[in-house]
Amino acid sequence: MADISGVTSGNLKSSSIAPKHNELGKDDFLALMVAQLKNQDPMAPVDSTEFTAQLAQFSSLEQLLNINANLGKMGDTSVEVQRLSALSMIGTEVVTKGSKFTYNGEPVKLGYNMSEAAEYGVLYIRNEAGDTVSTKPLLGMHAGQHMVEWDGTGDSGNVLPQGKYSVAISAFNGENPVAAHPLVRSLVIGVDLIDGKDVLVTESGEYKLAEIESVRSS
């Protein structure tokens, strides 16, 4: 920072360089240096080496400010590109890493993803109250992504009412649990970009872009 010890409060006032905010910007920095030169003692002028160092500091400050500004613009552009790219997903099927879905009377594609194979497991479907209404036993579960179709039928053979449901998965090798997370696959029918909401509207509900695990052609 420039040495402003030779600048009095009166000089600062006359130069109109008092900062308007708590932090000094590059313009304030340059104004202080100019004020220092104008008010230096003629009998003891500013040392050229020191002045050169102050100019170097100013140059570094300006470069950092420009870099920060450019990074901010790049970040804003990246967000906008990501949001607009979501529009291209309309008409495709997306696989979302999430458990909640909406049953509208049509079969729903549900599934799971596992990091390793499992001997057996169970796919649970629960209603909005959290009660298990349908179960699907699974055998010889391979690692990776797998989908099954649920037609809305409960364990007793009855057709369940339309509404909000969730899916859960349990997998085991012997008595040892195997990590697995549920998936929902659905057709994208719209994109909501209002107020930074940024969600895909599908036939099975709304999902955030961050929840998308894969995209498939319908």
C-alpha cells in the first residue's frame, strides 16, 4: 500500500479521495499515490525505489481485481449455459437419484444403483404416510444401474390410489448389507427456471438438475 504519511487530513479533504466505503478500491489506491506526490516535502522527495514498488503493488492489485471480475463473469455464464442446456432434455427420459415420485395411474419405472453385486434384496414402495404398500424381491443383483416397472399394484393385488410415493432399496450378501440407492426414471415434459428453481418437470414429479444421474432417449 502507498505510504501516505506525508498527506495530512486537510490534503485528503481537498483531494476528495476519502473512501466512500470501508474498503479501498484501485481508484482510491491511485488517488492516494497522486496525493502523496503532490504533497511530498520538496526537501525530502519520495524515494524512486519506493515509488516503483508502490506502482508494482498497484499493478498487481489491478490485475487481481480484473481476474476476480472475469472469474465472476465466467461463473455467471456457466450457470446460464447449464440452465439452458436443461431445455434440451425435454422429450427424453432421465434417471434421477432420488426416492420420491408421483404415481398417476400409469406404470412407473423404478430402480437402484449399486457399487457391487449382491445376492438378494428388496425394493420397497411406500405411500406418503411412510407405510410399505408394495415389495419386489430381487435376486442376483449385479453392480450398476437397474430398472424395474411398477404398475401401481399393492402386495394384496389391489390397485393403489394415485398420489405421492417413495421407493427404497435393501441389498445383502449373506447378512452383510450392500450399499445401494434408489432411482426413478421418467419422461421430461418441461423445465422450470423461474426464480432460480431450476427443476425438470417429469411425468413422475419434479427433480433438481443435481439429482440427474443419466439421460436416455425416449
